Amino acid sequence: MRADSLFILTGAGISAESGLGTFRDRGGIWSRFDPMRLATPEAFAAEPVLVHEFYNLRRRNAREARPNPAHAALARLEAGLSQAGGRLFLCTQNVDDLHERAGSRAVVHMHGELAKARCLSCEAVHPWEDDLSVDTPCPACGRSGGMRPDVVWFGEMPHHLDAIDAALAAADRFVAIGTSGAVYPAAGYVAQARQRGIPTLALNLEAADNAGLFEATRLGPASVTVPAFVAALLDGR
Ligand code: APR
Ligand code: ZN
């Protein structure tokens, strides 16, 4: 296999078969909860108890979930590519840690992580497994009332954008897995890849909003399409 430099973008669909909800499918999270009341800095300032409850529930669900064969296949791909002198840049929109728990060693969380909390008073970021509340003191500065989930809310700047753009500029191939292509800047990465003339592939359950921009799309559950994709790359199958 050539020593490829692969850019893979994942979304909520890769964690769907691990039991974690997606956002825009039928019955998705945003059809049951109002993102403007739960996933913006203004919402947190206005109703911190409600926002903490929402993210505490999602943090508990993520902790109880297990990686599925799609996460495991990407961990295998990362190791296989690196042995062949290639590179996998794994950029996820997901805030769960299922990629890491499946064995992926380099995961770029552009929308932050449920397993981290940030203090608004001193900006310290801490690994965080338990519930957060308005009474949680910051382990660094001791102040409470300002601890928030270290996730990116609507209206906030996603993380690691420079590293993402650099990886996209160096990639030989772009693959999007389990994302609806509804939220920018992630939804625009396939267009950047097309402008560079590199192959683009979508692995999704249904056609994404930006499906027309992909050279190829393979429809099906990620637990089937991703292991097949990785086997074809690594084992030539
Ligand atoms: N296998 C593969 N794809 C799946 C599966 C599955 N088992 N189940 C669902 N999908 C696909 C859906 O067809 C859909 O295209 O995953 C996609 C999920 O889309 P969204 O729910 O919009 O999730 P995502 O694209 O990750 O949302 C992006 O929006 O609200 C923000 O911050 C949030 O990171 C999130 C961002
Ligand atoms: Zn602090």
C-alpha cells in the first residue's frame, strides 16, 4: 500500500452504533432538545443548571458506551499507515472519546471533549469524568461557578483549525464518515479537498447534505463500511 497521507473527518454517525445519538437524524438530539437553549455561551450564562444537566447526561452516556468496529478499524488504520510510512490525520466533530478508547492515538477534537472541563475564571482545562455543576470548584484556582464542559458551542470557534488546515493541505485522500455535512467549517473540508484534486469518499448511512461534492459515496452502517474500507487499504482486499 502506498504511504498515504489520509485525512479522515468523523461525525456523530460513527458513534451511532455505540448507542450515542446523532443530531439531525430522525429522532436526533436536536429534534428533542433545543440547541439554542443548551449549546451556546448565552444559554450557559442564562441557564447553567440546565446546560450542566444536558452535558452531564451526555458525559454519562459516552462513558457507558463502547467503541464499535468502525472506531476499531480507524485505530488499526492509524497503526497500519504509520508502519508503512504514511499518516492518518483523524479529525472528529464528536465530543465522545470512543476513538481513543478504540486505540486511536492521535485524535483532533475540533468540537472539544465531554471528558474535559474548562474554568472560565482561570481558563485551566482539566480531564473530567464526573458531573459538573455550578458549585464545582476549579481544581486549579478553587473558584466555583465557572466550570463548563470543554466543548465548542454554537457561535464559538472550533479548536485546532490551523492544524486541520495544514493536514488538509498535505493530504493525499479525504474521507468523511458519519457526518451530515450540515455544520461549517467541517462541512467545507470536502470542497477544499476537491480544489486540491485529491480523491474524496463519504462513508455514511444516508446521503449527506454535501454528498454532491464527494467523488464517491458508500452507503451503509459505519460498523460495516469502515472495516471494509480499512481492509481494502491495508490488506489490498
Ligand atoms: N453509520 C454511518 N453513518 C450514520 C449512521 C451509522 N450507523 N447513523 C447515522 N449516520 C449518519 C447520518 O446519515 C447523518 O448523515 O451520520 C450523520 C449524522 O449527522 P449529524 O447528526 O448532523 O451529526 P454531525 O454531522 O456529526 O453533526 C455535526 O453538529 O450540532 C453539531 O457539534 C455538533 O458535532 C456536531 C455537528
Ligand atoms: Zn480556575
